[in-house]
Amino acid sequence: KTISTIPFDSICICILQLWLYWVWTEKLPHLLQKKTFTFDSVDFQKRKQPSRCASVCLGLLCAVLLAGNIGQIIYYNIIIHCSSLDPTQANYNTLTQEKEYLQNNNDNLTTEKDQLQRNYDSLTVERKELEDRLSNLTKDKDQLKAGFNNLKNVRDQLQANYSNLKQESDRLLTRYNNVQRDLQGLQTKHNNLTASKDQLQTKYSNLQREKDELQSRFSTAMINLTDYSSLKRNKDQLQRRYNTLSTSKDQLQTSYNSLLRDKDQLQTRYNSLWRVKEWLQANYSILATGRDQLQSNYSSLKRDVDQLQGRINTLSTSNNHLQISYNSLWKDKDQLQTRYNSLWRLKEWLQTNNSILATSKDQLQKKVDKLAVKLRARPCQTGWRKFDISCYFMSTLKKNWTES
């Protein structure tokens, strides 16, 4: 049924295509000419060229389909003529089935080879991407290492500056303590000098009172004393005592003046030391703030160093994972390469077998043609009817379906 219907369907399709070609080339220009359009000659020729190309293409398509249908009819007629050959046809069918089986296997292997090639290409692309990522991670690692070294150098510099500032602050603190001790010593000296000055002042006042008493006694003695010699002696004694008291007074005055000068000098030194103390106090507060700022900077740098160390550790672990994955991909690549080589050898073997089968098919086709010629020339037995290369026997016996 299939052999008898396929040529009819092909002929119907060919007739339909010829009708469409006739309508496109003959009827459609007449229908377009009935409508009134105003075109230039050049524009009309340009618009007519696509229709000509389409008509030529449809004509060529119809001719190709007609030739295909004729070839299909000839092929199915050859199959009908060769269907009555039993042993050779069976061998030919088995060889054809084996050929189709091998062809299917070859197609499957080819598709598998293409799929493996695509997988190999995708793995190669992934390997290149992983190598790029590894190189980028290596560059980032080097940059982070350089930044870490720079931060380490900055930290060392800050540590050195901090140690220098600490030493300078210690020296200033020792100088401040020494100045404080000198100031306290000068304060004690000033207090001692003030006490000695008060004592000398009291002695001077006592001597002044004694002088007044002696002066009063001398005046009373001058009035009341009768004896001149005793008065003379008393006068000499009093004169000597007066001279000694005047000299002691002069000495006390000079010592008092020197003490005043020493007091002024100590006051100026005390003021200068107080100003130095205030300057040292201000510098100490500035240094304390700088030390606190350096301490905070050191703590922040230490946190940054810890963070960078953590990032370096994570990058090293990711680098190790990438190295492991790269090694596994390289092993998979080697396995795929070996499988590809084996499939390539199998493909070559199948191609050689296919060529061998093609030659054997051609030989069998020649044998089938020779056998068909011989069968056409062979006469049938008595009571049999010959049709083409087959012999048919018309039986008159009637049997049911299962018996027949």
C-alpha cells in the first residue's frame, strides 16, 4: 500500500506546484494589468524583477521535485522487481540492516564525539577563565602583600616615632621633675633667707633700741656725772660701742641689700621657672594627646593588619581550592583526550568498515542485477503464470484463514 500510494502523492504534489507556477507566471500579470497604476518604465522594470526571480525559483523547484518523484518511482519499481528474490535478498536485507545499524552507531558515535568536543571546548574555556581568575587573584595577592608590607613599614615608622616621642616625653618629664625639685629647693632657700632676714631685722631693731637707751643714758650721765675721767672713759667706751654698732649696722645693711638682690634674682628665676613649668605642662598635654592619637592609630593599624591577614588567609585557601579544581580539570581533560583518541580510532575503523560495506553492497547489487536478468530469462513451470520476474500459481482449493 505504501509503495502504491507514494508515487501518486508525489505526482499530485508535482501537479499542484506546476499549477502554482502557471498561476504566478500567466494569470497574475494579467490580473495586475487590469488595475490602473501609473509607473515609470524604469520603476516598472525594477518592480518586475523580483517576480521574475520568484518565478524562475519556483520553476527550478518544480523541476527538482519532478526529477525527485521520477527517481522515487524508479527506485520503488526496482524494489518491487527485486522483492521476489529470497536468499540473496535476505542476505542483502541483513547486510543492509547491518549497514544501517553500523551507520546508526557511527552517527551516535559522531554525536557523542561532537558532544565530547563541545564539553572539551567548554572545559577549555572554563580552564582559561580559572587561569585568568587565578592570575587576577595572584595579582591581588601581590598587591595586598605589597600594601601589607607598606602598612608594616608605616607601622614600624610610627612605632619608632612613638618610641622617640615616648623617650622625649620621659626626658621632658625628668627635666620637669628636676625643675620642680630645683624650684622646691629655691623655695626653701627663699623661706630660709626670709627667716634669716626677719631675724636680722629683729636684731637690728634690738640694737637700735639699745642705742637709744645708751644715748639716753649718756645724756643723763652727762648731766648727772661729776667725775670727768669716768665720764671720759664711759664716753670712750660708748663711742667704741657706737662705732661697733654702726659698723655692724652697715654690715647688716649691706647684707640686707644683698639679700634683697638675691630675693629679686630668686623671684625672677622663680617666674622664669614657672613659665617653663607652664610651657612644659602645655607640651606634656600636647604630647599626651599625640600619644593617645598614636595609640588609636596603632590600634586601627593593628586591626587593619589583622583584617589583611584574614583576607590573605582566605585568598590562600581559595587559591588552594582553585589549584585542586585545576588539577582535577586537568585530569578530566586527560581522560577526555584519551576517550577522544579512542573514539577517533573507532571512527576511522567504522569508516573503513563503511567503505568495505559500500564495496560489498555494490558487488551484491551487481550480483542482484545479474540474478534478476537470469530470473527474467528463466521460464516458469507448467501451470504457473509468469509476471515480470516472478511466477504465480492460481489454486482452486478453498481453505479457511487459519489453514491457508
